[in-house]
Amino acid sequence: MQDLLPRPRPALATAAPPTAAASATAATAAVWSAEPLAVDEARLAAASLVTYRIRQRLRYTYDGPAHDLVHRLVVLPPNRHGDQTSRHGELTVSAPAARVSWERGPDGLRAATVTLDEVPGVLDFEAAAIVERGPAVTWPELPASSLTGRRLLAATALTAPDETLLAVASRLAGPDPLTTARRCCAWVFENIAYLPGSTTVGTTAAQAVAGGAGVCQDQAHVMIALCRAAGLPARYVLGHLVGDGASHAWVEVVLPDGWAPPAPGRSRGPSGPSTAGGAGAAAVALDPCHNRLADRRYVTIATGRDYHDVMPTSGVYRGSGRGLLAASQRVEIVGLEA
């Protein structure tokens, strides 16, 4: 069995998830043909509604025979995530004989499984989605049980803390959960340099700390390890930043009702901590790669305990051929309402 390269970065049988329309409406078609807008951070924050167009292309090239493919893709956003709503999403596979099935995972994750008996020399996947953020600016709401449940508090293989991480978490922890989360974010930003190629998809948080460098995936794992060691539930976020480039990763820290800061976006009145709307908890998104709250430049695709839960592309096949992955993606803002 050969493992497919698990890292994402173009397409074509079309399969839409069960909750999405198989063909675009007139309004959706207009979004696909719209010219992208050049929008600065201030205009994004002031807008009541922002519309994003996402295109992601994944191409596998095989240098020999490959068959019995079972491939998992996490490339379409959840139906809802805080103030983010998915308006359209579809996955296109270049092999007409490909069979596509969909499943829903925790936190609204949508995963596609593609099976194929005989794999062509070039296999393309293309994900296309339209997402809106607004008009209300809110963090994702979670039940109070998420504050104490083991799922987001227990260490995983990629986020298990060593003595160094435990000591750092002890220093950063305090009675204010938001302050603790911000301290963990800042510590990662200051101590884990962004250095592409310095780690692999299997690098653990402890290894990234020992090396003092990594990519956004590693920075997210280190922050999750610190938060969990400090008693704060935290989850890994797979998503995109507006523009071209690779997928991005950041962290959502689960805070009790009343402790979440206002979500970046249109002003909702007097400043001060917001609530989770009575849900019991809010998932506050922080980006340790940039040491900031995740604002409207960010689009969420999936959340999980760590990278393994939300790998954009992964799978197995039989055969002697090796699969080489090339990928590209673009996130554009195509609508803005004041």
C-alpha cells in the first residue's frame, strides 16, 4: 500500500455534498463571474456582509501503476461556523469512474471519500465554494460541556506536552482564560519561527519547540499543547487566508460564556467582553503565526483535535507508482455590503 502525500496546496465528475445544490443558481453563477474586490482590513471590518469565492486545485501525478484508490478530502467549509455560512460547495474529480461519498464529522466537518478502481496517470480534484461572513459578527458557540470534555482538553500524539511545554504553560496560566490564551499565542509567535521546510506533517509540538521553528501547522500544535496544559480546551483550525497561497492553520480556544472578546468585524456597540449568546462557551480564534485574533481575512474549512483530524488530502492505493502532489488555491472577496 502507498500513502498519498498528506499535505495540500489543480481538475474533473462533479459531486456536491448532500447539503449543497448540485447546480448553481443564478445568484451563485453571478458570484463565480464577479470580479474580485481589492479590500483593505478597515473596509472588511466595517462591512455587514462579506462574500468569498474559494477555488482549490489538487493534482496527483503517478509515475507507475496505481489502483484501488481510497482518498479522503476535507476541502469544503462547514454549513455554518460562527458568522460564516456556506452558500455553495462542490468537488470535481477528473476521473469519470470515480465514486464520491460524503460524511459529517465533529464540529460540522464535511469529508469526501473518493474511491477509484484504476487510477489514471494524472488525477485532479477541484474544490469550489462560496462563503459569506455576517451580518452578525460572532464567534462559534459551543455548549458548556465543551469546557470540561476530554476531546479538546486531552493531548494527542501531535500535541502532547513535554517538560518544557508543561513548564511554559505553568508560567503563562492565570485566572483570566482570555489572558492565558493570548499569552500562549504570543509565546508561540515569539519562540517558534516561521520557517518552511524545517518540519514535516508528523512533527510534534514538542519537537517544534525543541527546534524553535516550524510552519503554521506546528505553531498551531504548540499553542494547542500550551492551552490544554493550562486547562483551556483548544482545537486546530484548517482554513484559508484571502489571496493566493497554501492552506493556513490557526487555533480556536474555548472560553466560558462572558469571557470572549468582541469578534473582529463591524462594531456592535460598547467595547468589552462579549458572551456566547447563552450557549455556555465560545470558540475564540487566534492565529499564533501572526499573533492576532482571526478576523475577516480568514475562512474556516474544518476544526479538529489536531492536523490529523482535518488533513485536506490523504489516502491509500495499491501499486508501484508514486504519487506526486501539486496544488494551488485562491480565496477572493467578490461581495461587500456596508
